Amino acid sequence: MTEFLTALEPIEKFYFGCALFGGSMFVIQSILMLFGINGDDTHHGLADADVSFKFLSLQGLTAFFMMFGLVALTLSRQHQSPHALSVLGGAVAGVFTTWVIGRIFVGMKRLQSDGTLSIDKAVGQEGSVYLTIHPGRSGQVQISFQNRLRHLDAVSEDGNEIPTGERVKVIRVINSNTLSVRKV
């Protein structure tokens, strides 16, 4: 290793240092993520910020330095490219890698789902009576909303009995578990 480092020109040592720093940070981040620790959690208020800010995140900077160093060192050492071209190539590779990581964050954000079931979204939906709704008492309806099939308590909007199997439409929400329905 010392032979390799002594054979490097000063600018190539800089490239190597960038690659070593970026690669080390990448390994550390990977290990921390295995234990459920995310280095970007320190931005408390920026958690919901636009993904473009991820360009300057720890992951983005790590990717930039790692790829900048590796590509610039390869261009300089293996291809004997002029240093200006090595720096340009490394910078392009670093920016491109950071952009790709940003796109990955955007894609992952699209996969997120709130998962909260809002019973208000049941209003206007049709379903069927699961347990007969007797006058003045509640029964149960089977209704699909927000891509989920739910069994909820229900009362008749007009006070009439609605037997099991009848099609009904949700008119309003009475409380968090009870709907008012009418025959369709």
C-alpha cells in the first residue's frame, strides 16, 4: 500500500483521498442502516423537504466524493489523461451518481403510503348488509373503500329494516365505527 501511495502524484493522492473518504463513509452508512440508524435524521424539520435537497445530503456527498475520486484517479492513472480532464470526468461521474441517488429517493418516496383509513371516504360508496339492520338498532355492513374491505356497524337512514344481503349506499358517518346507510 505504501508503494502505491508513494507512486502517486500529489493530485492523484487527492483523488485517492476523495475515493477513500467517500467509500469509507458509504461503508459506515451501510453498517449504520443495518442497525436502523439513518444519518440524515439530524435534519428534523427537513424530513419532508423537497427531494432536490437530498443532493446535498450525506448520501449525496458520499456518492459524489466516492465516484469523483475513483473516476478521476482511474482517468489520471490508467489512461494518463490530463489532470483537467480527470477532474472534469470525476466531477461528471460524481454529479451523475448523486443525481441517480436523488432519483432513487424520489422513487422510494412514491412507494410510501400513509396507510391511515379515513372512514369519511366511505360516504357515497356501495356495499351490502352483513348483519340485518333492524329499526332503531344497528346491524353491520360490508363495504369497500380505500382499497380495503371493512365490516362496520350501520343504521338505516330512513329507519326501515334492511335484511342481510341487500345492497346499500353510505349516506353519512355517525361516528368512527358507525355508518348511516340506505337501500340502493
